[in-house]
Amino acid sequence: MNSMTGYGRGTSANDQLEIIVELTSVNRRNFEIATSLPKEWQSLEHKLLGYLRQSLRRGRVNINVRVQNVLVGDSLSWDENSVKATLKKLEIFAEKAGASFELDARIIFDVVRSHLIRAGLPNAEEGWHLLEKALSAAVGQLCAMRREEGSVLSADLKMRIGIITTMVDEICAISRDGVQDYRELLMNRLKQANLELDINDERVLKEIALFADRSDITEEIIRLKSHISQFQKSIGGDELIGRKLEFILQEINREVNTIASKANKTEIINRVLDCKIEIERIREQLQNVQ
């Protein structure tokens, strides 16, 4: 079982540049990606998507690709006119935005560095070989973190479905004596009303039969135990298990609701409420399971 939350970072370098790839993923119902690439490499987005699909199946993945430490021959050589033009554009933009613009060494350095990076970038196809190495390392870290968190989620789900199992067993035990308890309650009320009737009286037997029919939860318990068993077997199963668990939990909740509608004892109501609490907690956890 894998979580959909994770982080990964990878780097690769040659004698001209270093590439840093950072991946972050969060839960989503489907698979989505958002990329931040140098504009010269925008055409590589489809390759990134295909590469990630080999390892990730659900979640929103943000990909940030940065290039730094570029050395192009003499690292202090750059196109002075291009740098001046960029600085002028920054000054005009600041004026239009109503912000002050004070030129300092840091701004000049950043602009020069950005020009050097653009000058040193290979074309997209050549850059892919270097980018793929950094991407591979980042995906490895991301998947490892998702597996680690998935193990924690798996343990929590097993614990909570175990609580529900215990509650269901207790509901079974309580419901076994329901008809007998109702028979005694009915006869006591008849006595209090000075209405002496034989326990074998047809009217009494009919009332007891109707009560037994209305309050019988045998079928619901059988189905509920089956759903719980499926849920337990599925935890920690194949990688893409989140949606299956969500469906099974929905069926568990349906049977619990039916039992609640038939409940005739406070003890059963209390345990049904405990089940509902755990179902909601499981539902929240499943939002992050791949």
C-alpha cells in the first residue's frame, strides 16, 4: 500500500551545468502533474508524464526543474547588451507596478546568471539524458516516502477495522437475546396493565413474530462480516488499492446504517455509533491511499 503524499529530490551534472529536480505529491482522485521547466525544455513535458506514469498511479505531482552552476567557457563572459536590456525591462516593470527599483550587485548577478544558464542549456533532446538521471533519483525518493507512509496508513487501517470487527461481534451477541427480552418485556407490561395473557396466546405470538421480523439483523451481519473480511484482505494488497477500499467501506457503512435502523437496544445503538466513528476515520485516511 502506498500513500499519495511524498517528496523526492535528484540531481545530475556535467561539465557545463547541474540539474536539480524536486517532486512533491499530494492526494488526488486521478493522476495529475504540474511542471516547472526552463522554457527551452517545455517540449519535454510529455516525456516527464510518461516517465512518472511508470511508477505513480494516483495523486497530483508537482515537478520543479532548476538549472544552476553553468560554466560556458569563460564564466565571466556574457552579452552585455542583453543584460542591460533585461535590467531596463525590470526597471520599467517596477515603475508600472508602483514599486521602487534600486539596482544593486545581487540583481545584476541574478540577471547575468540567468543569461548564462540560457546560453548553456542544450536542446531539449540532449537535455533529456541529463534530466532523466535527476528525475530517476527524485522518483526513487518520492516512491520510498510514499511506501513508508503507506505502511503507517496500513497499520492504522488494520487497527480501526479491527475495532469495527469487535463492535460487530458484540452486536451479534446482544441481538441474540433480543426476541426473548422483548417477550419478557411484553408480558411484564401486560401484567402491569392487569391484562393476563398466556404466552402461547395467538395475539402475543403474532406480536413477538412481528417484532422478530422487524429487528432481525442476521442478513446485515452476514454481509457486514463479509465486507470487513474483504477490507482486511485488501489492506496492503496491490499498489492501486485506494478506490477498492473506498467502495468496500461504503458497503460497510450501508450495512451499519441498516442495523442502526433496526436496533431496539441501547447497547446496539452505542456500538453502531462507535462503528460510525471508526468508519469516518477510515474514510479520511483512505483519501490519501493510492
